[in-house]
Amino acid sequence: MPPTDTPNGVLDASARRRLAREISRLATASAHSVLRAPPTSVAPPARRIGFTGPPGVGKSTLVGKLVERRAAAGTSVGVLAIDPASPYSKGAILGDRIRMDQASADPRVFMRSVSSRDSQDGMCNNVADILCAMEVHGFDEIVMETVGVGQAEHAVKALVDTVVLLMQPETGDAIQALKAGILEVADIIVVSKSDLHGAPKMREVLASTVRFGAQRAVNWTVPVIGVSVETGKGLDELEAALTAHAGWVARHRTPAETARRRATYRVQDLVLRRLEDQLATLSPDDYDLPLPELYQRVLTGLAQI
Amino acid sequence: MSLAGKRILIAKPGLDGHDVGAKIIALALRDAGAEVIYTGLRKSPEYIARVAVEEDVDAVGLSILSGSHVDLVRDTMRHLRAAEGGNIKLFVGGTIPQEDNAALLEAGAVGIFNASQRIEDVVAEMDKHLAAD
């Protein structure tokens, strides 16, 4: 439930508690229970920024520093940090907070870590709904951090306005990026730890890749920015790029388009989870069926509520 | 034994700068299926309470080697209540003389651990307290 006064993203103790509980509920809710009472977003929506990239690239450190600066400048920020769960115990160490302790002590910041649990795309279950639940509290910005594992970049793209991709100063990563095609989802590319040897080279490689790749967005050239949180170098440039991209989004994307994109992700996420539940109900004998019949059986099962 | 689905904050209040024990406990809890959040060193009770509420944890485990465990437990509990997290279970571990147990229990801790205990026993006791929820 939204607070009674106009929410501005600065939460008192009970709003903090309420939002925290709502996120817990959504993070563990079945597709069915989400469908019974899906959270709805309110206008004006928060600006959403997603940070993604391989493990250890420095996402949490950068997000922590950036959020600290933006909050100090008066911006209220909700942070959702998604960490992977252990495939063995299903437990998790949610470590993003350690790198964000300055930011997360600010009253204008709400920060929450969630486990990716059994989510297939590196996000968490019901992530679209969690973002909506956060938005209700009136944050100026919502920042989502997720581990880059293949599909995650595409998922994050559907849910946020601006995708920031982090890469490390190691050439191996540039080749990986070209292979996986993950560069294509980035609106802004950051070469992290840019005080380290090899960073200028990495920036050059990425910049030329962006330059010679097919231009995907009209009137937007993806900037490649070297950032060192250690020295503070590049942070101003990154903030300027974020502002520029917000302007681009305002000029080139209609709210209806954004809503459609998010709705597509949301319904796809629910259907995929329903499919997983359905597959789990198959018996060993079912797998003896010819493929077309097995396929039909799963489809029929999906249609039953 | 299963802490599956439980969320636990491991926190280091006060000034001691040694967190090997805290990290070992964090890993053991993860292996028991819990989602574990670790604060890092030298956090204030107020900050710990805020994180506990934002992360909606079932339990907080304080690791304290500085000797000021009674005050820190009392302060953390006070801040937890102020942040509407009075129902979050508070555990404390570290170099804690047995004669302080009564004061710690009175200050709001539900479980007290020291370095002579086996990790499995620590996890089992936390599990027992949290299973009641």
C-alpha cells in the first residue's frame, strides 16, 4: 500500500519496514499469488538504471559510489542488488552491501539485496513486480545491479531505462563481449578500475567495437568511459552520460513503448515459471512419449489453471 | 537441518578488526541454505538495525571480540525496536565470558556463542530458534 502522504522516496522507519516485507513476499511468491494481486506502478515513474557485467568487475563498488553522490545531491534512490544463489545449498552470500555502506547509510537511500534463487536469467523471481513495489514509494531513481550471465543483459534491458555495462581492463573480456554480443544491450559502457594497467587499451578496443558495430539506436552513440572509483576519475563523465541518456530516452521512447516492453518481460517471466512447474510434474514415463505428444501434453498442462 | 529461505545478517559492531569468525559462520549458514548478508567491519548498532530491517532478515548475528558485547547487544536491540524490527532474533558470538550470558539474554540476545563451540552446533542452534517462526 502506498503511504498516505505523497511519497518522495525518503522512507521513515515504518515505510522502510513495509517495503522490505513486500519485497520479501514478492521474491518468494508463486506466479499464481503474484497474479492475484500484481503491484501496479504509479506516475511519475522512477528513472531506472541497470548495472550489469561479469562477477568481480566492480559493479557494487561503482553503484555504491554513484548512489552516494546522487543521494548527497538530493536524489532519492532505491537500490536492488541481485546476487547469485549457490546451486548446491540454494543459500547465498549477498555481499553487495559491503561495497555500498556509505551510500546505504543515507536516509534518501533504500537498499535491498536479493538472491537470484532459481531464476534462469540472472534476475530474481518477480523482479518486475519488485521494481513496481519500490516505485510506489516515490524514489527519483531506481538502480538495479545484476550479475551478467548471458541472458541477464537482455532481461535488464527490458526493465530499465538505461543499461550500464561494466567491463574490466583485460583483453580477454573484450573478446568475450564480442562473442556473447552483450555489448549490444549497453547504453553506456564503463571500463572499471581504469587506474589499472591495460585500461586505456580496453577502452580503445571497446570504443572501436561500438563505432564499427551496427548502430542500434537513432542519435545515440554508446559512450565508453573509464572510471576509477579508487581515484574518482571518470565519475563526473559517467554522471553526465547518465543525464544525456535520460534526455535521449525522453526524446525517443514513449511511455507506452516502455510499458509494453516491461509488460512483455513480466508475462514472459510468469509463463516461463509456469512452464518450469509444469515440466516438474512430468513422470519418467511421459518421456517415453514421442516428442510431438510430449510437447502437446506440456501445452495442455500449461493451459490448465 | 535446513535454514532454506531464512535471511540472516552477520554484523560486526564496534571497533575490533577481525572478521574471520564472522565469515566462517556466514559460509556455514549459506551452506545450510540461508541467504546471508554481511555488513563488513566496524558498523554502528543503528546502521546494523537499519540494514536488518531493509533486508528483512529473520535473524542478526553480531560478532564481537572487543569486550563491549553487553552494551552493543543492548544498543542493537534498542535500534532494532526503533526501526520496527523488534521481532528480529538477535544472536551474539565472539570472545564472551560465560558470566556475561545472563546480561546478554536480558539485553535481548536469544543465543550466545563462543569460539569453543563447533560450527555445526552454532548452525543447529540458530536453526532451532528460527524454525519456531
